[in-house]
Amino acid sequence: MIAFSKHSIPKKIKKIFSDILKTGWFTHGKYTNGFENEFKKFTGAKYCTVVSSCTAGLHLSILALGLKKNSEVLVPAMSHTATSHAVEYANLKVKFLDVNPNSGNIEFTEIVKNTTKNTKAIMVVHLNGNVSDIKKIKNFCKKKKIFLIEDCAHALGTKYQNKHVGNYGISGCFSFYPTKQITTGEGGVVITNSKSFYYKIKKLKAFGIDKDIKDRKLPGKYNVKELGFNYRMTELHAAMGLLQLKNYNKFLLKRKLIAKRYIKNLSNVKEIDFIDYNKDSSYFIFPIITKLRDTLLKYLIKKKIGVSIHYATSLPFMSYYKKKYNLNKTNYKSSIIYADRNISLPVYPKLSFKEVDKICLEIKKFFNYKEK
């Protein structure tokens, strides 16, 4: 069996967990601070704060903008539902945009076409680790005075013009879910280059409390000036993230080598498409596009090869959004194509080149491909 995903958590995490348990200091400790500092260093961001999930980070980012109720936020039709849910949580209006049928990423032309006077923010998703045309989008947002939030759940290690994604908008939100490039079980990070935005997020993630524990003159003495949440990360989760992040450049290199191997092995199979190799992609997964998606998926599962779909239904047609917004399918043709045709192949660092070759061989067998 070739698994779809495997983590790369160092064995010494057990000792670190034991040390944390002995101290009894489960939040706000040295591993939380260490993880945030290491993440700032890795991404080049000025400010960083850990949160309980990427969804929490997106929610907090939207709230921190202080937008009026029913303000419009543009969201790609192809993403995890967490992206659009964050907008809904804040009582704002989601406006879905169609995507590129080959990459699943938001199209700049769709942004221009759908921006109105009610559009106050755009949430860009770097799907599968492949960057959107973020520079062009950023310039457009600046011109129109629209806030830009980057959903970087798939994009740890993705760069655009030598700058790590997440640094182009007011915030970048990352995920450490078990299948992601590094995992903390559940968890996330928000990065920003705005000092005031950073402190707003810090307060909102911890009930709206105005002082960190270390800044209180008397234990337990603080004030709450606004409604906040309990979106904090524990020391145990932060320790897991810190250990993996320190080795992440090595893991990222292996992901890129695996991607190159997929491209080399599958480039002549005319029934499938994929994006050209990009040295600046994080390769969260390796997506292929085929009209025979469902039958190929079942075939690979039968051959005990772990595969998945990111994502099988575009967001406008999830029951919640379909019922609320009553959207027309003709506006999301490319999203529907991508949803119906994409397959996610494994690309984690523990995957051997021999296993990659086996996956490719089975795909070729399915399509009756003959080597020349």
C-alpha cells in the first residue's frame, strides 16, 4: 500500500512532550515563541502568531479588517470550504469567482469583471501550492482600496518573485492539518507585515484580552475591550511544528524532486494534463487533470495507491451555499471542469522514487500507454 500522506515528525518529539508535561506550561511558552520566530524567519514576514487552525486564522483576518455587515468578499469557487466559511462567520457576503480549469486558481480577469463598489476584500487561494498571479492582484487591490487576504493552507514554501506567499496581502494564513507539508495535528499561523493588524489578531485569538500573561503587572488582572475567541495553539502543537519547520527546506527539496519525476514519467500520456514544473511551488500535492478521473481514481485505489481530490465539488454548489445564494452554473464552468477532472497524487518526503515510478506505471497501464 502506498499511502496518500505520511508525516515527518522527528522521534525526539516524545522527549519534548515529556518535558512540557513536567513543566505544566501548556500555552504561551517557549515553543510557541520559538515556532513563531522560526516561521517569521522562514517566510520573511515581520509578524506572526500561531492559531488553532488555518480556518481560525482566516476568520480572525476577516474580522480584523472591521468591514461593515454584508460587505462583499471575493473568493475562488475552487477551495476548501474553510475559505468561504470564514467570510460567512463574519456576516459578510461571499461572491464566488470562476477559476483556471487547469490550475484551479483564481483568474485575474474574473476579479476585474466581478469587482463592484461593495467589494471590500479578496481572499486568494494558492491551490495545491501553486501561486496565483498575486502581484497583479495586489496592484489591483491597492488601486481599488480593497483588502487582500492570502489563504496559504497549501503553500508553505511557495514563493513568487523570491518573496514567500502570505506577504503580498494584509495577512497570509497557513494550515498544519495532518496531510499538510508540516503538521501539528490541528493548527495554523497568521503572518502579516502590519504591526496594528498583528496586535488586533493577537487580541481576537485570545478572548479580546488586552494584555498577554507576561505583560500583566498583577496575575489575572486584565481587561476585555472587544469580543474575542479562544483560537490559541498549545505548546505541544507548537513544539511539533517547530521541529518540522527546522528541517523543512530538506523536505521541500524532496517534494520538488518527486514533482519532477512525475512530470518526466507522465509527460507523454496524452490523456492527462498538469501544470509545468515550478521551482517556487511548495507541491502540497501533485495534481493531474483527466476526463476519466473517476474511473482512474477507482483503479488506483484498487491497486492500493493512496490518492485524493482537491476538490470534488466547487464551493458554489455545496448545499449550504447553493441554497443561500442560488448561483447559476454557467458562471462557474471552469470550476466545474476542474472539480470533475482533478486527482491529487502523493508527494510527501517519505515517498520513495520507486513508489513514484510505480504510481506512474499504474497510470500508464490504465491508459494503455506504450513506451516508445
